[in-house]
Amino acid sequence: MASESRSQHNFDYNACSDGDRRGGRPVAVSAYILIQATVSAANVASDIRTLDGVESADDVSGPYDVIVRATAPDMDGLGQLVVARIQSVEGVTRTLTCPVVEL
């Protein structure tokens, strides 16, 4: 995978409507993405770390091979990150997205 310039939280907060703001702050969505891979988890994690919106990607032991922490401007953006970017990384076979909730 070609190396891309990585910028944490690379999205336009000004595009949010007033209804999307809490206390004047834009509302972003964070999630943990659990990944199963067919190739080296270290390689998959390394490739995913280069994607915009990805805060961290670590290879782990257990039923999943990589755990990713990612942030997007909204749920649609998170879905696009997972489906269009993360799932296209070579070796990724399955993902499970767990959005972080604030209760």
C-alpha cells in the first residue's frame, strides 16, 4: 500500500451544522475497529496506521488480529473510513466496528 500523509483528525469541523454541536464544540465519532486478517497482523496494522482518521492500530492476540482506534466527523464518515479504506487494506478479511458512546 502506498504511504499516505497522515493527519490525525483530518476533517472539516466547520461543515457540521449547529444541531451537530455540543456546547459549541463539533461532535466527532470515535470507534474501536476489530480486524481479522489473513496475513501478518503487524503488516496490516502498519498499513492501517497511515490512513487519515486512524489514531492507533495495534496487532493483538486473541480472536482478532488488529485493534484500531479511529475518529471521523460523523457516523457516515466512520462508515466510509471502514468500508472504503480499512477493508481495502490487503489481508483484512473481517471488521467489527464498536463506536465509543458517552453516557
